Amino acid sequence: MSQRLALLIGHTQYHDDRLSVPHGGDEVTALAEVLRDPQHGRFDHVHVLLDKTAVDLQLAIAAFLEQSFTADDLILLYFAGHCLFDSSDAFLAAADAFTEPYLDATTVQADFVRRRLNQCAARQLLIVDCLHSRLDGEPEVDAPRRVGHAFGGPNRVVLVAAQTAVQQANFTAALTEGLRGFAADSDRDGRLTVGEWFAYAQAAAQNEAAALWEKWGDSMHDAWVVTAVSRAKRVAPLLAAPPADAPPPANRRSILIVGLLILLLLLVGGGYALRGGWAAAPGATPPGAALAAAATAVPQPQLSPSPSPASEQSAVMDPSTATAVPVSPTTQAATAAPTAVQTPTSTASPAPSPTPSLTPSPSATPSPSATATVTPTPTATTTPIPMQITAEAAFLRAGPGVNYKIIAFPLQGTGVTAVARNSDATWYNVILPDDTTGWIYTDVVRPDDTAVGPTLPIAATIPAPVNEFYDFATQDTGSTLIAQVYHVYVGTRGEEAYLRARLLPETDQVQPSYLNGDDLGLGLRIVAFSRTGSAPYTSTGVEFCMVDTDGAAFYCQTFPVRKEW
């Protein structure tokens, strides 16, 4: 079950005024939002760290990369700020960076990141958007290549934008725009690859900064999918427009059939008129003329542009010769002329008994009713509908919305069975091959028969979202206990509620540090518990609480974990 996670590190300013940033924190936040967006980036979890110290960044990177990954997973590690070079390595400046003499203690060394990435099994996308300088004050003429070499490695793509000063082009903003609305999807197949994403951002540069942008990684990695959406949702079906000077073949066939019928009825009507059959009330319209008027009205709607479903239905009904009836106005359909139209088709000898020839016309009326009986068939579909996962990253959730717990990660190509939908058909209630039941977003699945997807019945019961913690995990590093937990927060106490973590039994010997923030939302939270006292202490559990703006906990959950400090 593949997953995609991102850790975004950005800086808005530095304590050392000799260091500068390529842009503000808004660009990093915007990129994070579009990565999270279920309509665009579709990442499972996106963590943002702004203006953090070197120690905080190293712990966050280590915890992020220590998660359980497989070769099918994709992780994105992003850095925006200042890059420093010495004679042998590259360094990412942290908020407390002081270029001398504490460079190694106040920066994140490229060697540290590279070693951690080499131990990670997932596919790795590393993005560095930085200004740069050398410690000795000399100009660095090959900064992008040095960054690529410093962070490169197997199973990894490195995208680099390294400049000496802030310029017009903004690499991060271009990446954000490439994700939004799948603008970077050059072949319009609904799958945004790494190569397409980088090419879009590179093309967005309008000045000399474009020459400083480099991409590192095997060409095979260009095909990695950053995000995907159902092709049916991404690209509208293309229907060829009819030629301006000639009707489509179906229309020509309809016109020919109607013309033959007119000729036949004129002959029959002429013979009947000779016997005085049309000596009716003054002003009565002969059937041949009425049919001719109805027939001349037929080509007009058929020659209209035909991407609409209505025109497709009329083309299907053409062989039945009943196309003139539904297309013409109801008043024309009610006349005796259309009933005579069906006589030549149903019987070969109408002339001997004109009165009985009117009798088959009611029997022909079941023809439209038979068409109507086809309509309830899809709407009455209560049987399960086979579907297939089309996106690389799909999440099976406990309910129809992103504010529900993720319960499974079905792989692309997995067959699922849809049994119901929500009211606006944006989520399907599906069953996985292992009988796991949940809800999946409609953009990431495709019905075997695309026409029947929306005809699923609305689910009789839809679960209500709940505040909850899940998938708790810990890592004991000796002096520190790192705990991570996924959580769902549905806003029951306002948007400003936050997370509180503590060890049990409660103590002042160990204090928590929130590595990726304490705000509540959808995603992963990582907390490092570090020892501050010296008295013996044994913890037996970790408690996570959701706390409102008044400091009152409204939801708490305890996870057992024993550690002797």
C-alpha cells in the first residue's frame, strides 16, 4: 500500500544578517497547501517547519525518514533558504546559523541528509530552492551542480534552484502553479511526473535564473508520478465536430430514409386523393404535406453540434425509423401522419385496408415505451459495480471526506467493488478484495462501465466524523523518546485547537518538544520527549490530548509505552 509524505523546511529570515532567503514563508505554505489538496497534490501528509534551529531540523528529518517505508512509497523533502559551501561539502543554514566558528552545530550538513536518505527504502524527491555563498567569500560558479552532487544518491531525484541573489524567477512558486490544476501535465494524461513538473518550473523562468536550475537523477526517475487524477476527470472527451458543408453519415442516412418515406406517402396519398379521400373539411392539411413539414424539421436538430448525449441517442434510434417522432414537436407526433409512417415498415401491404393500417400504429407506440423501459434499468442498479484504482496514491477512509481516518492504501490497479455513494457522488462506498470496507474519492477510481458510476444508490447510513488519534509509534534513542501519531480533527472546538502530549505518570523530569508543530488538523504529529531532570523515572504511557483555546482538553487518548529514564 503506497503512501506519499512530504517534509517542507523553509526560512523567512536568519539571525546572521549575512545570510538571505529566496522568498518568504508564504511560498512554502502555498506549496504545502497544494500538496495536501485532494484535487491537486493528493499527498497523504505534509509537514511544514519554518524558521527552526539546526537541532530541531535534524531531529525532524531523522524522525521523518525513520518511518516505515516501502519501495513503492514516495517522499518529498524540500528546503528553502541559504546554502553554504566550503571546500568539501554543502550546508543548509538553520534559523540559528552562525557561519563561523559553529557551522557544523548551527546548520544541517548535506552529508547528514544524504546518509539518512540512503537508509530509506522509499523513492525520494529532494527539492532545494536556495540562495548560496561560500565561506571564504569567493563566488561559487557551479552551485547547482555542487548541490546536486552533495545530496544525490540512488533511487533519488534532486531538483535544484541555486542563485546568488533574489531574482524575478521563483522556483517554488512555479512548482506550486505546476501542481495546481495539473498545469504541468504536458501530455494531459492525468499523471504528473517528476520530469513534467521540473520542465514546467524551468520553463516558467523568464531570466538568467533559468540557467542556474538543474535536475539530478536517472532519466528513468523522470517517470515517477508526483500526483495523479482520473483521466475522465482530467481531460474531457474529444468528439469530432461535423463538417460545415455536409451532415454526418448518421444524419445523411436519416435524411435519405425520411425522403423515401415522403415519396412513398405522396404516392399513396395521391392515389387516395384521386378517390376523394382528402375531401375533408376546408383547410385540412393532407398527410403528405404534414409529413413533409415534419421531415424538413428533422435535419435541423440533427445538424446541430453533436457532443451532447441527446444527439447520440437520436443517432442510435435512426434505424428504427422512429427518429422523426421524438425529434418533432408533440403536436406533430399526435397527428395521424406519423402513424402512417410506421405502416410501410411493419407491413408490406397497407393499401387493401387503410383502416386496419391505423391499427398497427398503437402497436408501434410500445416502441417509444420500450425505449423508456431501458431508462430505469441503470437507475435501478443496486448490484455492486466493479471499479479499479487509477491513481498511484489512493486512501480508503472511514467516511466520505478528508476529515475521516485513513484505514487502507489500495495500490494502483487494485479492483474494488462500489456498493453506494454519497449524495453528490463525490465519494464511493467500496469493498476491497480483502473485504475491507470504506470510502474512496471518485477521482481515484474508474468504473468498468463509466456510465453506471453515478447510478449507484445513496448509502443508507453515513458515519459521522470523529476526533481521534491512530497509528501510534515510538522510537527510543536512549536519551530521547520520539512518539508519532496520526490524528483527525474535525473542528468541534474551533479552528485554533492544538495538541498536548505528556508522559504518564506525569513528571517534570521529561519535557516534550513538538517537532512539526502542535496545531490540529489532518496528519502526523511528532513529539520528542527529552530528559531534563536526574531523578530515576519510569514512564508507562504517552497521552495525547486535543485542547481548545481556553486550555481545556476535550479529547484525550493514552498509548502504552514503557521506558526507564
